[in-house]
Amino acid sequence: MSILILVLSILLLLVLIAAAKLNAFIALVLAALFVGITKGMPLSEVLNSMQQGIGSTLGSLLLIVAFGVILGSLLSQSGAAQRISMVMIRSFGVKNIKWAMAITAFAVGISMFYNAGFIILIPMVFAVSRSTQQPLIYLGIAMASALSIAHGFLPPHPGPTAIAVIFKADIGKTLLYGLLVAIPALLVAGIIFPEFLKKIQANPPKGLFESSSLPESEMPSFAISLLTAMIPVSLMAVATISELTLTEGTTLRNLLGFIGNPTTSMLVAVLFAMVFLGLKRGKKMQELMDQSSSALGAVTMIILIIAAGGAFKQVLVDSGIGSDLAVFFENSTLSPLFLGWLIATIIRIALGSATVAGLTAAGIVQPLVVRSGISPELMVLSIGAGSLMCSHVNDTGFWMFKEYFGTSLKDTFKTWTLMETIIGIMGLIGVLILNVVVR
């Protein structure tokens, strides 16, 4: 019954958005209500679950998105994003520009949550697209695939790290094996796959990261432009390193953790950009605020849709659909590597959250791993690969990509969903090959 309700809720979403042309925000709210009611949840609990989902999603995202949009607007309007894109183009050439986007995003993604990395890099994608006349989706997939791969495979990201703890896997080995799996996945999903997407049109919200081309003499220097863009990345990386090297509870670790928090680091970058890309270049504070307000207005609907996606996901979790799927696989005789990947895939499809899918799958197969002698590091990676599979309408990442690039529902499935699926399949293949090599 749970699987039927899940399928019907997804079909309802597709019909409301694609056929009825209903706004995605309203459609997601209706789908969440449908799941809760048909699963027999008390009506008050359905609403509480939705509110919890909205709160947990926006609680971690709202300030990051807001500061990210302001930072992106300052980078774009000042010409800093244009300066960075010019240097990238000169270094890699127009023909290889997607390599630049993929490599940059992969480096950023190692130390940063997916959502924060996406917010920071999206202005660069827009600027490079304007400068090279390359399609937005072509460059956007190269960027998003690299961030997603780092999020799913590489510690110290929360998902892989938490799964490694469950399996008592060595973090260093997990990172090494993860890099070996990540590189082929990035080549296929981030370099080869975008070649088939050049004809897909993007229609981003008007006013989002718009800027006129400036003559080179009016742009800020490359050093100050890059420094501004990399402040959040650097602060988050320092915080991550402090978590791995400093004793918990020490003043220095707490301070670095606070400064390196995504919200704090984005605020620092915004303040730095206002001074060095704005005020010191002769702009008035009112002018900077007007630009920021315009960009924030363009992202309002994106925030609402992400919030509704969080509500839908939370109702799926609280209604017990994930638990029902877990029970179904408890007595399976499949190989632990494949079983972990398969369970994570199914829970990912059901619930949308990669982290929830990974942790749930790990809990189910953990007893099998102890008995089988399978490498715990490879189990982390197989479940990580499954947790990225088939992202669709119950995943906030799906809606973030769709709304920022302004793609249709159909084109988002053809780009984002297929990209995530390619990464998941390549991850499984890489793990199975490594299983033969490291035995």
C-alpha cells in the first residue's frame, strides 16, 4: 500500500504541474496532504509534519540562499564574476570551459555542502555562459554533477561520514576509494553527458544575476574577485579541517566552527563584497541595496518551492513509507554491496533526501556486512551512490536546479534527474570494480 501511495503522489504532482499548469509550490503542498491523508495520519499531524518539513528545510537554507543571492548579485553587477570567467576562458579555452566548471565545482564541493556550493557557483555559471555563449544547462550540469559527486561519495560530508561511522569504516580509505570512484563518474556525468544537452533551453528568473558586459578596465582585479568568491569556501574548509584535527570543545575549534558555518561564512563574504566590490569602487550603499533587493525578489518563488519540497519529503518520512520499504528488504539474500545500493536507491526515490536514504540503507544492511566480510569503505560508497539515484519531485535539489535555470519539468527530468542517475550507476560500477581489485 505504501508503494502505491508513493506512486500515486508522484503521478498527482506530475499531473498538477505538467497538465493542470499549477504552480509547483501549490502542487507540492497538495501532494503532501494527499500522502498524509491516504496513509491515515491524523489531519493535525499532517499539518505539523508539513510545518516541520518547511522549518527544517528553510532553517538550514533560507539564510544561505538569501546571502548567496546577494553575493551573486554583487559579483555579477561589479564585474567580478565576469573577470573570473574571463580568466577561466583564457586558461581552459572556450571548447574546454565545462572542464573548468567541473574542476572548480569539485574542488569547492569537497569542503562544502551541496546547496551552499550551488549558491556560490551559480553566478559563475551565468557569467561564463554570457561570456562564451555556451548554453546555461551545458555548463550548469558540469557544475552540479561535480558538487553532487562530492556530496555523495567523499567525507567529510555528513552523509558519507555518518555511514562510515555506522560501518566502522576508515575515513581515510573511504576518501581515497571515493576519489577513485568519483573521477570516472565526473567524466561521464559532468563532461560527456552535457554534450547531449546543448539544445535544452534555460529560462532563469528575470533579474537573477543579470549584468551588462563591462570593459576590462572597469572590472575589479582577478585577485579581489577570486578572493571574494572563495571566502565562503575557504572558511568552511578551515572549519572542516578543525573538526578533524582539533579537540572537541576547545575555544579555537568552536570559533572556527562558528566562522566556517555556511551562514556565517556567506555573511562574511557579503560584507567583504559590499566594501571591496562596492563602496571602495565608488558605489553608494543605497545602490548596492537596490541591486540586492532586486535579486532577492527574483528568488522568492524559488524559496517557496524549496520549502514545499521539504514539506512533501517530511510527510513521506513521517507517514512511515520509508520504514515500510526498509522492512521489505530485511531478509534479502542479495550481495551486500548491491543490496545497499538498491535499498538506498529505492528510499531515495521514495523520500527524496540523499542523507536519509543513505543512513536508512546503512542501518538495514549493517548486520549483513559484518557477516560477509565486505569492505566497509566500499559499502559506504555503494550506499552513497544509491542515495544519489533518480532525484525527482520530492527532492529539494531537483526544484533548486529547475527554478534557478528555469527549465520545464520535462527538461529537468532529462537533465538533473538523468545526471544524478548516471552518477549513481557509475558509482556502483566503480565500487564493484574496486571490490575485485582490493580483495
